[in-house]
Amino acid sequence: MILGDLTKHAGEWLRGEGPSHDVVVSSRVRLARNQAGMPFLSRCTDGQKQELEAHLRQHILASGIAGNILYVDIAAAGELDRQLLLERHLISREHAQSHHPCGVVISESETLAIMVNEEDHLRIQVLRSGLRLEESMAEIFQIDDKLEERIDFAYHSRYGYLTACPTNVGTGLRISAMLHLPALKMTGDIDKAIRAARDMQLEIRGLYGEGTEAAGDLFQISNQTTLGKSEEQLVRDFSQRTIPKFIDYERRARQVLLKKQPAAFEDKIYRAIAILRSARVMSSQETMYLLSLLRLGIMVGKVTDIDLKTVNEVFLLTQPAHLQKILKREMNPQERGEARAAFIRTRLGAG
Amino acid sequence: MDFKCDKCEKPATVYLTEIHNGKKIEKHLCETCAATEGITIQPNVSISQLLEEFVLHTGPEDELARKDLTCDVCGLSFSEFRQQKLLGCPHDYDAFERLLLPLVERAQGGASQHVGKVPHKAGNEQKKHNALLRLRGDLKGAITSEDYERAAMLRDQIKELENT
């Protein structure tokens, strides 16, 4: 398995399947872990970082956590490869900018990614399409158990798993769901939903994490509590109580739009398709906006000749690094705009 | 319980408790009336905001911080932690405990004890300890939600575990 293979398809989180996939694009669980007896990363010398990276990589690769796995040495990776991994949600923005010894382990299905030497020594994530948090939790526990056979993690009888930032201490668990909320955006109720999320002590942010705009009406909602509750309870609360509320808000907003302004609503969707199938220059921002409408059209049954998987693939593969990797050349934004429009026309079956 | 706005009878969404000269005054307002009173509604603070606030915070703990506690394992001082918001090594949790604990509790909704997964290598005692904590938490939840059947079952489980 090589990095270039990734561009042939969309990652697991964009398969467009799983429970409540009309609203929940993907589910993610993440565990933060640190090697016992070593300083946290910000306090490591260059030598220690190197030592950690080699030690952790060796043990992860030997632990048999997944069949076919790929290790990417981030420090040695070029800008485009880093961007590619970021676009696929396999590494964080911070990791994509790192120049110290660090890397990422990726399973073939891309459901598993382990960042080595990020803010914590290990950041293990399991990513799935649809609302499948319990399943993801079970999987990540198995992985964590296997890693624990080989690696001693910093652990404290009171505080649990110790992390570089005290806001992750305890379970080290962050649970998130990526939600597609276009109808709430259209009805103007998205601000209420965001406020509700914050009132529930949740973090809500755009597609690529902290400080990013909610491109394509995609919002990432995460829990903030990591201590005082078991992992099972945290997942249960999030998956069975929190997220269903947002699914319900969005579904209701879709019904409102369908009932109250059917013509205007359909018009928006069909115009989006017309532009996607005809435009000659397309920015990634506009692409995300139009694909969001197309996705919505499919979900409410207004569009039947394009499937969700195609939409998701186009969504990912038209992002800057993917586009350049697929076309095997570096392009400036203008060239990308033209290449993107052509790519979309082909994929969506237009002239 | 749902309150009506003290001023206009609309449903109140803002609840305020003010202490004036040692007297507690409760106010219930709707969003509009709250705004005219000059009260802006802030969403609940995020953890990073809390940390920010904590960094700027001047309180009794400051006495301790002023002496600038330093971890004897990694050499990180508490003021450095305040600046970078990241700890230097696992031992910092013990070295800075008195200063760190209030922050952890505030960030974690009052919790300061891990009840989740325990590494296999950690002693069985630790596992038992955490399992008991978890069961007791569940028991509390069951009682609150008046699920007495589950509560009785949990109580039995706790007793059984305590006797092993």
C-alpha cells in the first residue's frame, strides 16, 4: 500500500452509508495516549522525539492492529502529501505542519489512523461513515488493548490516562460526529443549533477543525468531557441522546422547506446541478456549496440519477491536493478551477 | 420548572442569581428583556476559554503560583504551563496538583476521578477501584431516574465486587 493509492477512491468516512447517513456523514472516536516514563512532546528534546517516533512506529507496526497498514513519515513528506492526508481527515492541521520526527499509521480501509508525536505521543482515531459510534468505540478499544501489550502508557490512579493538555485527561477520548446541516442553514435556525450545542457543553466547528468555516454545511460536533465518566457512558450519551437531537432538528427543517417553499427549494437544488454539470471554472468553495445542495436533493428524494457515493467522491477528490495528485501535476488556483470543473462534469455525467 | 419573564410574561430563558449585600436575588427573564437590561447571553465557555480564563485568573491560588512551582522531573514551571497550556511530563499532574486540580474540575464538570478504562498492566486493585466508582455512578443515575430495579441490581453488583 502506498500513499498514491489513496486518491483512487474516497475514504471510509465518505462512503455515504450507515445509520442516519442522511444527516450524519461520519462518526469519529479518538484516544490520546502517551508513553510512560517520557516527557510530553513539547518538553522532548529532538533526540527524544526521534527515539519516541522510532519506538512507537516499531511497536504499532508489529502489534497486528490491522491487516494492511501504511506508515507515512510526515517529517519527510512533501507539502502535497501532507495536504492530501489532511483533506482525508487522517491527520490534523497541526500534524500537517509539523517538521519534527512524526508520522501517521493508516489502515487500508482508512477507518484507523494513528498520529505519532502529535500533541500527545499517540492520537488513535477510528472513523466510520454514518452514526456508528458504539462500533467505533469497540474497535478502538481492541486497538488500544493490542498497543498496550507492547507500549506502557502514562496512567494515574486518579486522573486516568495522562495527556499533554489537562483537558484531555482521563479517558483521553474525544467523540465526534460530522453532520450535514444544509436545511438548518437555509431556514436560518443553524445559529440556534450552534447555541444549543454550546449550551450542552459540546464543541461545534467546521469541516477541518478548529477555526475553520463550515464549508459545505458540514459541522463537526464533539464532546468535551473526558474525565469522570466511562468511555461507554460518554459514547452512549453522545450517540443516543446528543446527536439524535441534531438529526431531528435537521430533518424537521428539511420537511419545513419541502412543505413551505417547495418551488424555491427545488429550484435551488436543480440550479446547483445545472451549474455543476455546466460550469467551466469552479472554486473549491463553490463546489462544496453546490455539492451540499446536491446531497440534500438526493436525501429528500428530489435527485435520483446521482448517488450519494458519487457526490462524496467528487467532494473529496476535487479538493486542491487530491485534484493535483489525480492529475499528477502542480497547478495554480486558476488551473485548478478549470480542472475541477472538468472533473465534476465528467463525474456527474455531463458534456 | 418553567418560569415566566419577570417583566413581560413571556417564557423566561435567562435565570440569574445575584447576591446583593449578602441577599440572594433571583431573576427570570426572556431573551429580549435580558438584552434591554444589558445582559448578553454568552454560550457556555469552552475548555480552551476556561484555560484562557484560568491563565488570567487572579485568585488565592496565585500565592502558590507566584512561588512558581517547578516539576522536578521535567523542569517545567507552572508559569510556563500557563503560557503554553501544555504540560511537560506525566509527573506534572502530581507536581502541580494543588494548582491543576481546580482547573481540571472546572473543565470536566466537577469531576476529578477517572472511572474509565484501566490498562491491563495496572493492578487488579485499580481495576476494581474504577469498576466500583463506575457502578456507584450508574447507581446514582438509576436512582435519579427512578429505575429501582436497575438500582437494586447495581447495588448487588457493588456488594459482590467489594467482597472479592
